[in-house]
Amino acid sequence: MIRRGPSGLVAVALMLAVTLGARPQGYLKLGYRVDGKNVAMKWGRLPVRYFITDRGVPGVTSNQLQTAVGRAFDTWHGVSTAEVSSSFVGFTLANPFEDDNMSVIGFRDRPELDRVLGATTFLVDSVTAEILEADIFFNSAFPWSVASGGETNRYDLESVALHEIGHLYGLGHSAIGETEVRPTGGRRVVASEAVMFPIAFLPGNIEGRTLKSDDTAGISDLYPTTTFTRRTGSISGRVTKNGKGVYGAHLVAMNPATGALVGGFSLSEDGTFVIGGLDPGPHVVRAEPLDDADIESFFQDAKKVDIDFKVTFFDRLSIVPRGGATSQVEVPVKPK
């Protein structure tokens, strides 16, 4: 949902949340259209100053909320190849998603959002795409826990906070994950190689507290250190079908030496893609459709996304140079 705000500002409400269903199968940066071009949304000034709503829920006090959120921020700050920072300003009676010129993180009771654990909204400068304010809410309609080892039948607050703070800094959803249908309905996560995967682990699980290769590549691409720029490289090319570009294909580069997975998407109608933040050396490149995913978790223009093709591997290893790029990688896919 996008609504116009005052003079040159745009309030962007994005249900970019850890949800309880769907099944997508690397990272997307959030973007805003400026002069006809899609510009990555990011903070122009750091640290991000944030407030915590001074209201807890059963099992979590406001102080415990602040501690869990602080740990999640620290996890992102611990990425050595990214320059991000934040500052806890204090507690407030304000709620997230209010027009108050403050970045507020807190609980809200939204039982009608019965598949959404949390979500992030932004106030964006429509001229520069700079993020000026961001709010995060955690849905108090669900049971929460801050226990160090997790708690049966309660969702881990720190894990969901880590995901939402990724959005706050400008990251979209990653599609590197696998789920399966549950006998009682819905889906459960079988494996996830990204905190920014949009589906939650089951209650009691704390695996979402640890960043993966796709997450660190994404945050480092948005806020790179000089070391990151010099040390890593990228792979670019096209996904084509019958000689024409494929829009919305999911690309994954796998480092066979480390097993690290970093993803991307073909984001133009000619099928062009770029996967950045890759360690130097050989990579296996795979193109796959979002054919059993909630495509709206990744693309607003979901109807344009082509899912009618088979999973395809590039026919040779792609060698990533240190601080450089491997280009002209064309992955021809076939219809299902």
C-alpha cells in the first residue's frame, strides 16, 4: 500500500513480514521509482535512531522487548563488510505505524492479520529514495518468547526482529528456503538459507537468530565497506526462454568450496540479473521459477513474473574475480 504524504515524502506501508504460509524458493533490495528509475531505498544518515513502545505482552515486558531488539540490531551491526548502526533513544507511549516523525518498534494487536507475525513501514523521500523513518510492529495476537533457548508454542521475538530490522535497513525478501505442507494446514519451514526468507520457523525454534550468506551479501551491498567492494565480485547475465527475456526468475549462485548460497532475480523484461557479494572463485548458477510461491512477497507486479519454465543450471562454472564481475552469463530455460 502506498499513500501520498506531505511535500516530497511518501509513506510506504509494506507487509514485508515473517508470515506463516506460502512457499517461495537471494535477496531483493527495496526500491522506489525516482525519475522513472528504480532506486534502492536506504538510510542516508546513520545511526538509525529508534524508540520502543513502553508496553509488553504476556511473556515479554517492554524492557525484554528492547533487549531482544537490541541484540537483533547488534547482529546486523556485526557484519564486518557492512557499515550500519543504530541508537536506542528511549521508551515511548507512541505506537508503530503512527504519523509521529519517530521510528517506533513495538507490539500491536492485529488479530485480523492472522498470518503476519510482524511488519515494517517507511517514510521515504520521493526525490532521493532515502529512508527517513521506519516503524516495526510485532503482532501481539501471537504468543511471543525471549527465552534464550526458545520456548515451546511461542514465536521467538529476536528471530522475527532480526528479519524486520533487515527490512528497516532496506532489504526485501530472500527466496532461499524450502517448506512443506503440514497435515493440519499451512506450511512449515524445512530449511532456510536466509533470515530474510519470508516464512517463519515453527514456534520454539531459534534458528532465525543467525544471519546467512544471502543476508550478509544483501546488507553489504546496500551499505558496503571498502573491504567488501574490493574483496567480492558479481555474476551478471540474462535468463531467456525461446530467445526472449524471463522476468522474475530466481537466480542462485552456489560456492562449491563453502556451500554459501547468494541469490538474485531477473528484474527487467529482457531477463537481466546481477548477483553481487560473491566470494572470488568458481560458482554454480541456477535459475528457477517462483512457481509455488506467494509471488507478491517479492514483486508488486506479480502478473508479469514468468513461472512457466524448468529449473536450469548454467552449463559451466562461473568464475568470480576479486573486486570484479563475470558478465554475459546466459541461462536458457525451457517451458515446463
